[in-house]
Amino acid sequence: MVSDPDPSRFQSEINQFIKSNQENMFSDSVILFIGSSSIRLWELDQYFPDYNGLNRGFGGAHISDMLYFFDIIVNPYSIKAVVFYCGDNDIASGKTPERVFNDFIHIYDKILSLFPGVKFYYIPIKPSISRWDKWDNMNQTNHKILIWSKWNSALYYVNTATPMLEIEGIPNPKLFIEDGLHLNVTGYDLWTKIVRDRITLTLD
């Protein structure tokens, strides 16, 4: 069984969040963006200028890391919605879809217990060039969460994954930077439109 990585590897990034929390008053309700590097690199001021978005993503994160630092990246804020992307690194490290799904349910339940009225937007693990060999397990994880969302009215599965595939069913290289893993401007343009449309339709 693959062990969870040591969360202390993120301490410097977490310290920046702590400093930000101490220096800023987050009195208004925020749309909280949490997850791994795909969240961290999303320029919210540029892509969501009319949203009160707060980015608490950190690159390389597993869901286990998010749970470990929950009191820093989730707890301090008044949250009206969550945009979540994580699980990519979990599957790449060898964790099973069942384990990633269970970790997701854990953090979802933890957030909903704190913020019962929150809307939770799940961005599926993306089909990428560099991790295409892991896509079957990633897609299984996504499918489990999609099915589960049908029984949980606060959970919205925002399908950004299918539009990232070309007609042949392989990842569109025009959406990625050179590493074949992280999104470029075109990729974020695509994600932003899909996510914005879904939030606009569902968030009061």
C-alpha cells in the first residue's frame, strides 16, 4: 500500500498562507479554490475578477495533505462555494481510485459539516499527456465521484475533462505547457469558461 507523503514538505507554502491569514480580514464570503498545482497556477484575479475568489492551492498536493492542513486552508474563512481540484498526484503516486475516492469523501464531508450551505464544484482529474498511462485509474476516480454527486445535492461535477480530449480520445496538446502536465493559457481559458458557466447557473 502506498503511504501518504510527508505533508511537512509544504511547510514554507503553508507558512505563506498563515501569514496571509494574519494580515488580511476575510470577512466576506469567498469562493475557495483548493487543490494542487492546477489550482495554485490559476490566476483568479485574471480569470475570475468579478468573483471573491481565494486561492489556497499548493503544487504537488495530495488530498491527504489538504486534510492535514485543513485548519489553515479551509477553516479560517467564510465560504459560499468551493472549487476543488486534487487527486492527480495521488493516482500518479500509485494510490488506487478507491482510496482517492474515499479521501475525497473525507474532505467533502469535513467541509460540508463546517459549511452546510456551501456549493462544492469538483473539477475532474485531467487527461494529460505526461500522465496518460494513468488515465484509466484517473477516469475511474472521476466516475466514482460523478456517480456520488448524483446523490449529493451540494456536489457539482464540472466536466472539464472530456473537452480536453481530441476527437481521437487523446489529450489536446494545445492545452498544455511544455511539461505536458500543467495547463497553458488556452487550457485555463477552457477551464474558466466551463467553471464560470456552471457557477453562474447554480450559485445564488
